[in-house]
Amino acid sequence: MRFSNGVLHWEIQFCREVHNREMEAFRSFIHSIYSTPVRGTEEDKRYWLPCKRKGFTVSAYYHLLIGHNEHSFPWKSIWKQKIPSRVAFFVWTAALGKCLTIDNLRKRKVCILDWCYMCKCSSESVSHLFLHCPVAAEVWDMVFGLFGVSWVMPSSVVGLLACWQGHFGRLRNGVIWKIVPPCLMWCIWKERNNRCFEDSERAMPNYKLLFFRTLLEWFSVWRNHSFSLLDFIDFVIFVLDLFSLVYSLCAWVSPFFFNINEVLLLIKKKRA
């Protein structure tokens, strides 16, 4: 490429003569290069289009391969919550799809029967175990009923964490709402491992009690004082099987706080 009196001229050298059947393609080629605007006169260079300034980078190529992700990774929903560090690390691996469910174990050449220890009727994957398993879905529905929320469960854990937000009126309800996903997934994982390695299975009321007990313990530690049962019930009024749950809770805390009749009487007064 050179300029003569301000006019662009291309000097093209072919490695062989142009055949007659190629004349139409040759004319099209000449028309294309002369009709393309050229900026500057410096030497031609190769550019990596996703990152022109830095050139080719492995990270840019990786993001190009995996395609556009509709969710930015919800790191604040994992590392910024008032939850134990080991639970945050576990939720992080679940969000990445790397926790050792059976599908991931089989990818590591571990020969094991692919079935869900919770529902016993499907294969076990990260999204199935924590989101779509019928046993997990029953607890999720209970949580949504507590807060009066109509919810469509996303397809992945990272999608759930990305869209899990809101305060629902009072700030203290919002605090509990934010730690519900890690607490529920942690309880699911503990129950799953209990069934897998200990051959012991909790009944559904005891499984729900485990979730509420864990939630209460985390919230009490975060508030840095013993959190009363009545305050906790005021936060999360359980609308599904309320009295059976209250009975289980009282059986757990009655040596320290109340008996069942006192709790039911106080709940009736609060509802009135």
C-alpha cells in the first residue's frame, strides 16, 4: 500500500497467474480493498478484537469461549453475609457447581450409583439437590410461605443467589431473608451426608426443625446475644404446620425458656 499524490494505490503480487474463471473474484477483491477506508500509513498489525489495547489475553479468550453469562457472580451474597466461614466456602463451591455431588464424583472417575439420597427417585446434581429435589422444594416452599413470596426457582444455585434480594418491609426480616439460602443449603448438605454416610434419615418435621435451629443459632451469634424464641417467632411466623413446629421448638428450648402452654398463649396474644 502506498500513496501517490494523496491517492491510495495497492501493489498486489500473486504467487501465480489469475485464471479466466477467477476474474470475477479478482474484480470483487480489488473493489473490496479500494472501497475500504484506510486510516494512517503505518505498517499493518494484528489486533485481538475482544481486547485491542492489551492484545490477546487468556482471560479474554476464556470469556469468549464460555459465552455471555446472564448473571454476574453474586460474591456479596456469599462472602458478605453473617454466616460461618466454612458455610460461605461451601456455598461458594455450590455456586460454582463444584461441591462433591454424585455427578461431580462420577466426573472424577468414582464409580458410584447416580441417585439422589434425598428423594431417591432422580440422579443427583448440584441444582437438583439444592433447588429442585422434592424434599428440598418442600422446605423452600415453607420459607416462601413464611415471607409471603411467590417464587419461581431458577435453574442454578448461582442464579438463585443472584436474584435473592429485598428486605420485605422491616430491616430485621431482610437480615433473616439474606441468610436463608446458605442456611437451607447447608442443612440440605448435612442431611444428605447423614443419609449417605450414617444411613440415618430425619423425618420431615425434624428436618425443618434443624433448619430453624441453625437459622436461630446463626442469628443469635450475629446479634452477639442470646436471641429469644418469641423474638424469632415474631420474625418468621410459620404458617404451615405452625403448632407442630412450635411444639418441636419448645421441646428443644423449654428447659431454658418456656413451656408449651406459655408459648402458645403468647403467640395467640401476638396474633390478636
